Amino acid sequence: MTEEAKKLPVRDDLKDLHPYGAPQLDVPVQLNTNENPYAPTRTLQKAIAEAVAAVAGTLNRYPDRDATDLRKDLADYLGHDLTAANTWAANGSNEIIQQLLQAFGGPGRTALGFEPSYSMHPLIATVTSTRWLAGTRDGDYGMSTAPRQVKHHQPDVVFITSPNNPTGTSVPLDLIKQVYDEAPGMVIVDEAYAEFRRDGTPSALSLLPGRERLVVSRTMSKAFAAAGTRLGYLAADPAVIEALLLVRLPYHLSTITQAVARAALAHKAEPLATVEALRADRDDLVAWLRAHARTVADSDANFVLFGVFGDRDAVWQGLLDRGVLIRNTGPDGWLRVTVGTPEETAAFKAALTEVLAL
């Protein structure tokens, strides 16, 4: 926050914060925000245009405030015997997280996450006046001590990010069950990158039955190549959705957003086909980086964390100078690159080869 802004009567706990955001630079190869690099197909574009046109004449009216049809579609997509009563949708997974903290966090309550992890979790905790507890991970970024930390801190909300951002690592279901058993409050499993998991890596959706304090959050930004749609959602016990109705803003999800999301779900085979390609390209990229003497975290996401560099800033800048933007984030010495198109990945490899040869 600038000194000018600090002169305003801003809350004291916000004055030293910085707005979230990855660099938005106009470079040829942008591999820093974990977007799906493949645009919607012409067929999907046409379906979206038709869906928007179909509701355009109703925009003088408020949208369905409960997004009933969309939630039915989301439940059908997720499977696991879920129904619309088990799902909820909002403007991106960040609004889902915010609503959960508004309902189950707040003044006098705590939220625990295991860092390094998604940087919006502590930021949203702070802006909802929820005290953030920064838990730790193992040396290989696992979470073997998570149940013990939960037992010690007794937080009101626990965040588990699986696959994790920025490491790409997944959390075993047995460990999630142990965390849940130790937690007195809500356990939120953030599965924003779930569709990119390697074969044999299960989803926490299978743990929902009988666990009324468990929430699994998802997004359409990644696998569905719909980052511009801003549609996040969750699956949980219906009682969780009842609680969220208390904090959601009236008519928070626009008619247009609901129409676009439903069109994408109706044509899910097309964007999900790109997921299979990106998974294969990710595994190839991991192998290439390891073959070039880099340490790489196992990834179940559409990005790869690699290192370790004595001066990662110099490597990041060297790539940028060559027209390739990746993310300077995560533990010291590490960098994160999004899996792009084959052409984008080839450009990244060529640029990194040049930088490391200097």
C-alpha cells in the first residue's frame, strides 16, 4: 500500500499488505499464471455465444440467486452421487474461499495452512479478520506432520491444497482423513488443479460422505480453459451451503456467468481433451528438466516447480529477456513454469538452456 493510501482510515491490519497478482507483461510466451494455453474450440465458442444470446433478453432481471441449474450441472460433472444440494458456485474459487472464511472464520477465529501453498489463502484470511497460522511442510513438501499441527493449534479452518500450488504435489487421502479427525472445525481441500492429477491420484470428493465439516473446492479456470469466466465451485454437505447463504451477496453470480459455465459443462469433452495433452506435456517437461540437472517437484498440476538456483531472480530475468515469462514464486531458489503449448514449451526450453549456459 502506498503512503498516500495509508493516510486514509484503512484498517490497521491491511496497511502492510500488497495486492495479489502475478506480473502482467506483454511478452511472446506467458507461462506464469497456470492458465490453460488452449483457447475454447470454435464449437464451444459457438455454444457459448448461443447461450449468452439466449439470456440476453432477460438481463433486465436479476439472475437466479441460487444458480440452481448450474449447480445441478456441476454435481453431474463431479459425480460421487452428489446433487445440487451438495454444490455451490461463486466468482472464481477465491470468492468460494472468501465465503467459507466469512461463514466459518472471522474475528477471534483461526485458519491454518501448510506453506508454501496458495498465497491467496492467508490474504483472504486476513481481509476476513481471520488469524492466519502458517503451518509447515516436510523437506520434500509433503505434509506428514499436518495432523499433529492441527491437533496442536485446534484451528477453526484448515486449508489443504491438493494438488498444491506452487509445488504441484498431491496429498494422500489417508492424511486428509487424519487431519479431519484432529480438526475441530472446517477442513477445506482446494482442488483447483484436480483434473491434471496423474493416474491413480484420487480426489477428496470420495471422502465427503459422513464428513459434514469437509469441503472440496474446484474451479473452471484451469481444466476448462475458462479463466476469464471466473467460476469457482465447491462440494460439501448441504448444511455447508446453508451457512454460505448467510454471507453470499445478493445475486452474486451473473446470468451471463451462469450461462457460459453451463455451456462449457455441456461441452466438457472438448476442454478436457486439452487436459490429457497438458498432462503428457507436463510429464515430458519434468523429465527434460531432470535430465538437465534440475531438481523438480513431482507435479499433479499443469505447472512445474524447479530449481534450485543460487540467484533465481537472475534466471527469471534471463528468461524474460528472451521473451519467456514464468513465475518467480515458491521456496527460495525455485521457479514455477506453466505447461504451455508445444511451441511455448520449446521456447521455454531454448531460453532456459541459453540462460543456464551463461
